[in-house]
Amino acid sequence: MTNSIDELDIFFPRPGQSITRKMGVVVGGSLSKGLDIKLESNTHVEDVAVGRYVVIEGEQNRFFGMITDVLLDNINPMIQSIPPDVSDPFLQEIYQGFIVFGKMHVSPMLIIDRLAEKPLPVKTVPIHFSNVRLATEEDVNLVFGPEDETHFYVGEPLDMENVPINLDLQRITERSVGVFGKSGTGKSFLTRILLSGMIHKDVAVCLIFDMHNDYGWEIQTERGHRVKGLKQLFSSKVSIFTLDEASSLRRDVRPDHIVTMSWKDITPEDMEIRQCQDNLRFHQSQ
Ligand SMILES: Nc1ncnc2c1ncn2[C@@H]1O[C@H](COP(=O)(O)OP(=O)(O)OP(=O)(O)O)[C@@H](O)[C@H]1O
Ligand SMILES: [Mg+2]
């Protein structure tokens, strides 16, 4: 196959190119459900982590994807009922990678156009036995872009140190964007970094409904460290509005504006929506 990576490329990368070792080959899957990759016998299953970016060298296209699952498989299901004695390292070596092996599940996300070297939406899957390798900094930069005037460095992907992710803030503000994740995985921290970039580079005006005081003046990490909020970072560009001055003062936050609702602004429909929110307080205007 012409586009598979030569072993020599790993040891002697071509100028401007860093190549990673082949991790496995595509053995099945689909575009909607993701691809099944059988790991090479020299790829240790415990080194494969969910969330890492990989590149799949198809015959006509290069695919960019993310590892979504890691699993153990075998060629003979009997082995699950009668596990062999692998105290002998020689036997362990024979079993590992041949009779039992690791697999991973990869969600294809983009196709990298080989000629234009730009990312396109993924509409197909790579052929059987296409090579899979970890994405390099060059691959990630082709997708997100290098750090420059418009691209803002937001951090590194999980388990991929030295692979910076630089997001095009202008494009982010043109689209509907969400930050999703399990509780405690860093959603608020990442959102604060994105908002900092937008404010710093003046790409958009942000109206933030900060229900949990995640962005305004100061935030405490789970380990108790104090982290600066947007007001401390960009004092002249950020205004804090509060509905509850007492709560702000309790947290040593000096709000720029106190919002007071007049009784006449509140309709029965509003009360219907908020009826389950017992602790909502209104101030009567003079
Ligand atoms: N980029 C980061 N740098 C340093 N620490 C971080 C970073 N991201 C997350 N953390 C740590 O992880 C903790 C949880 O992060 P964060 O509050 O952003 O999670 P969350 O997904 O918003 O959680 P929740 O679902 O509870 O709102 C933080 O208190 C902090 O200790
Ligand atoms: Mg949060």
C-alpha cells in the first residue's frame, strides 16, 4: 500500500514530519457506531487511553478520530472459561497478542484531504486493515491550526502532552458550541479559558449567566486553591451584575451593578415557571 507509513519513517522522519508507531489495524466497524481496531502485539493495552486522538491511514483518505473504548478480545472464547497458566513468561508471550489481544474502538471525526491538507467532514470509513497510529502535533495542528493571532492555546488533549490544541476563537463565536463532560472533568475551567480568550482577543461580547459563581470574581478548586475569575483578569472589560447583593458581599465580591426587579415586571406566568424555586427573592421598588 503506497500510503502506509514505512518503519523507516519512524526512525528517520522526513523533514517537518514526526511519525508515531503503528498501534493496530482496522478490522471492522461502521461510520455511525465507530471503528474496531485490533492492537498490534507490541502495543500494550494499558498504554491505550480513551480520549486520545489517532490517525487512520486509509487507501485514499487519512482519517482523524478519537479512541472511545478499549477492550480485550480473543480468537477462542473457550479461553475465557479455562484461562491458561501464564506464570511462564514464554507462554505469556505466546498467548499475548495472538490468542488474546487488545482492541480499541475509534470514532472517526474528520477526513484530512491529502492534497489540500485540510480537514473535511467524515462521510465514509477506511478500508479493512488500514494502519492506525497516534496523532502527532502536525496532525492535530492540521485539524485545529497552529497558535497565532486567531488561534488560542487552550491546553493539551488527555494523555497527549506536548500536543497543543489551538482553537479558532472567531469560528467558535460564529457557531453554537457546548462544553460537555461528566461532573468534575473540568467543564467550568475550560469554559473560563475559552471566555478569557474571547475577552483577551476581543472577538465577541459575552453575556454570562453564572448560576454557580464559576466565572465572576474568584473560584476555589476542589483542592482549595484560589483561581482568578474573569473580573480579576480583565477588570476594565468585565462587569458583574448581581440579583443578590448580600450573597456577593458574603463572598467578598464587589458587584458593578445590582439588578432589582420591580413587582410590575413580574407576570403570573413567570411565577408559574419559577414556582418550584422557593428561595427566589424579589425587592419591592420604591
Ligand atoms: N485546566 C485545569 N487546570 C487545573 N485544574 C483543573 C483544570 N480543570 C479542572 N481542574 C480541577 O478539576 C476540578 C473540577 O473542574 P471543574 O469545576 O471545571 O469541573 P466541572 O466539569 O465544571 O464540574 P461540575 O460538573 O461539578 O460543574 C477543579 O476544581 C480543579 O481542581
Ligand atoms: Mg462546573
